Amino acid sequence: MAETAAVAEADSNEALAAAVGGNGASDGSRFTLELNQDQEDIRDWVHGFAEGVVRPAAAEWDEREETPWPVIEEAAKIGLYSFEAMGQFWADETGLTLPIANEELFWGDAGIGMAIMGTSLAVAAIFGQGTPEQMGEWIPQCFGTPDDVKLGAFCASEPDAGSDVSAIRTTAKYDEAKDEWVLNGQKAWATNGGIANVHVVIASVDRELGSRGHAAFVIPPGTEGCEQGAKVKKHGLRASHTADVHLDDCRVPGSCLLGGKEKLDERLARAREGKRSKSQAAMQTFEASRPTVGAQALGIARAAYEYSLDYAKEREQFGKKIIENQAIAFDLANMKLEIDAARLLVWRAAWMGRSGQTFENAEGSMSKLKAGEVAVWTTERAIQILGGNGYTREFPVERMHRDSKIYTIFEGTSEIQRLVISRAISGLHIK
Ligand SMILES: Cc1cc2nc3c(=O)[nH]c(=O)nc-3n(C[C@H](O)[C@H](O)[C@H](O)COP(=O)(O)OP(=O)(O)OC[C@H]3O[C@@H](n4cnc5c(N)ncnc54)[C@H](O)[C@@H]3O)c2cc1C
């Protein structure tokens, strides 16, 4: 997703923290690399699902380029695709369970992983910005039930507003007589866009205020004027549906404004008076969410590394295993090194976010940047180690390479991460 809804999301950290049980550091939040029993159990549980259900289905859904509903249903049946599971991952005071679960699932397959985790973008926005009533009403509708699985979509990006979210053109106008909001505009690249039960849309209520004039709206199921546009054919993550969403005089009840009108009016008044923005808080919110995305990239990288290590120990050329050549063995050593280094950055940032540490040096961005680039590099090396086989769809590393590339693009491109880090370390407004 884009650098989305930053200001509105900033207000929400407290709600999220309250829901998951506090934001301050406590004994449980001391950083340690030793996993506790709960973390190990969740890791093994997700890994089991990734290995037994996700992996065997990966090639098929990549080829079909469709949402893998049966796999999502399986995930719902075991409770993995549910608000309860997401809540449990979030609730860990050390912050590590969420990246651990994501790494394991995406180790299974990233396209299916995103088909399962894409809903959490909408859930996070509702969780973050909604009132308790809104959370209670809309979050369950994002998941549905194991017998009737539903999806959520988060729609911030637009054709002309990707990295630059302040350029959002979608508008929301309040019709006071009917207590309704009327949304108009076009959203781009929405994961689950058009097939979701619940869409969360970021729209401008005051264009002059830039991103400080943005607000988030829930579009309830079946609302007229909210239609899927073109479905995007992609390089990777093909089991995850991505599409434009058109909003054409789309009317939603006043209660669909996340956080409520009073809070929005106060925020707009503050912005119009030129009072201090909450961009600092928004930045902290992004920093806290980025390690989860980094963990997904790590899952892909680890899968490619493991596959190519096994292959190199089997494949013989010139009368010996190819791993006996330093060129291959050193590549594998570097892959392992880079993956472990990236994981340390991911875990550090996840722990910092959950235990309320200040991201002085954009450590969240560092983790996502490193993990994304490691995933692209590792999967490319994996193809090289498999030679011709690596380049074919008969072997999974080709798919992993295609899947990895998105991790230098969404949730803030690598360039945007470097911008954020360089601003943080320099204190200057680097452009
Ligand atoms: C598979 C997929 C799923 C997605 N899912 C969602 C979703 O669910 N919801 C959602 O809202 N969005 C989603 N997105 C959109 C995604 O967040 C954007 O693609 C991303 O933010 C980049 O925006 P852009 O594509 O418009 O690229 P641009 O912003 O046009 O960037 C193009 C290039 O210019 C560089 N660039 C831009 N500005 C600067 C700068 N100031 N300094 C240096 N370089 C710069 C970028 O780094 C990039 O290399 C998804 C995208 C994809 C491909």
C-alpha cells in the first residue's frame, strides 16, 4: 500500500495499543532472540499450514492468477484467517509474533500469503482509526465466517498518487441533509479491490489541506457506486487479486467515516489554524507496520535459499556436487548471512514498534528496505544456482523471484525508504 492515510492513522495508535493490551514497555517486551513457548507454537502452527496446504497449491494459483478461495477457506477453518488470530499475533508484547507468522506463511507462498493477509490492511485501518463500535461492526465483516469467507480491501493509491499520497484526488463530500458521505474518484492497485466485502477508502475532504485533509471511509458490502475497475495482470503475487476501484457518487452513511465526524472536524480545524501536524506520529505508525512487510519478504528469501541449498547439494557437474565449488557455496553463505541480518533488523523494528520505542533512525524503514532487497537478490541467486531449471516454471524459485520484486515497490518503494532514513539520520528535508 502507499504512504497512506498517514495523518488519520496516526490518531489510531492508541486504539490499537489499547486493543492489544497497552503500548508501554513491560517485562514481556524485553528484547530477546529466545522465542517463548507461545511464539514457537504459533511459528510451528503457521509453518505446518504453509508446508501442508499453501506450498502444494502455490504453482496452480500462480498460473490461474485468481484468488485461492479454497485455501483461504482452509485457513479460516483452522482459525488462521480470522480476527482472533490476527489479534493474537498483534497482542504479543515483544512484537515478534507478527513477523514470525508472516515469515512462515510467505515461506509457503507469497501470492497465497497475500491473498490471506491482504485483508489485514483494511482491518488495520479500521482497528487503527475506527471507534469501538465501528471496529465491532466492520472487522468481523472483513473476515466473514469459515463457511462464508469474506475479504477486506484498503484503497489509498490512485493512478496519480502512489508514493505521493498528498496527491489523492478522490473526494468525499458531506450531505448534511441525509447524513451521508458522497465519494467520487478512482483507486488503483487495491489488493482485493472490488471482490472485498468491506472496502476502506482514503478520500480527501479538503484538497487544500493535502494529506491533512484526508479521511478514511468504510464502504459497506454491496454499496451502489463502488465498482471494480480493471483487474491488474501482474509479474508476481499472482494469486493475490489487485484491481482498480471506481467510486461514482458512492453514498455511505455518516457513520462510515472512521473515527466519526466530530474527531474529523477537530482535526481539520487544527490543520486550518496551521497547528502542528501529527506527521511525527504518522511516521511512527509507518515505522511500526513496515517490519511485518519485511517479514513477508524474508519468508520468500528463506524459501529460495533453502531450495537452492538442497539443490546444490544434489546436483552434480564435472563429477562433483555443485556446492563443492566455492562460487556456489559462497553465494549460499552470503544468502544465509543476508537473510539473518535482515531478520535481525525486522525483529528489532517489530520490537521497537510494539514496546513504544522511538524510531530515531527510521529503523522500521531500514527493516523493510533491507528485507525487500535481500529477497530480490536472494531469489535471483537461487535461479542462478538452479541454472536452466531455475528459469523454468517447473521449479519454484522462478516464481519466488517474481513474487519478491513487489517488496521493493509497495508499502513505500526502496527509494522512499531511503528518503525516510536519510531524513531521519540527517534531520534535513532531503528530496
Ligand atoms: C501488487 C500491488 C499491490 C498493491 N496493493 C495496494 C493496496 O492494497 N492499497 C493501496 O492503496 N495501494 C496498493 N498498491 C500500490 C503501491 O503502494 C504503489 O504502487 C506504491 O506506493 C508506489 O507508487 P507508484 O506505483 O505510483 O510509483 P511512483 O510513486 O510513481 O514511483 C515511481 C518510481 O519513482 C520513484 N520515486 C517517487 N518519488 C520519489 C522521490 N521523492 N525520490 C526518489 N524516488 C522517487 C519511486 O521510488 C519509484 O521507483 C499496490 C501495488 C502493487 C503493485
